[in-house]
Amino acid sequence: MFSIVQTAILNHLNPFQYLTHILTTLIPWVSKGKEIPEKVLESLMPWSAEIQGNAKFFSNPGDQEHRIKVNSDVDLPKSLEFVVA
């Protein structure tokens, strides 16, 4: 889960919106016991055209301009809080 959140952040996505989308997309497949098609999995990657083209996934409106620019000097938000049950 942590790596999914960090990958979303590195791609300037809102982790909550992104995880919500992933789970709501995968639950119908898993609940029916069906194999998830590779095309569906590819569409859920943070760098996919579907995700990158949808402004609702971005943390800030201007972030959509900085698509997939990952390098060693990326600043991650300092105030990430995770609730562990």
C-alpha cells in the first residue's frame, strides 16, 4: 500500500482519489472471482493515459502540467499521515 501511495505522489496524484479509483475498479473483478485483464491493470497505472488525463486525480490543478516527471530531486510532501489499524 505504501508503494502505491508513494508512486501516486511522485506522479502528482491525490493518493486518496487514486486509491479509491483503484479499489472501486478492482472490487467487482475480485468479488466475482474473475481474473483481472491486463488491459484493466494497465489502465490503473499512475502513468496511464486514463489517469493522467483525468484532472480529478491530481493533488493541485496545476500538477497536471507536470506529468510523469520523476527524478532524484522530487520533493515529497512532509505532512503525510497514515492511519494504521
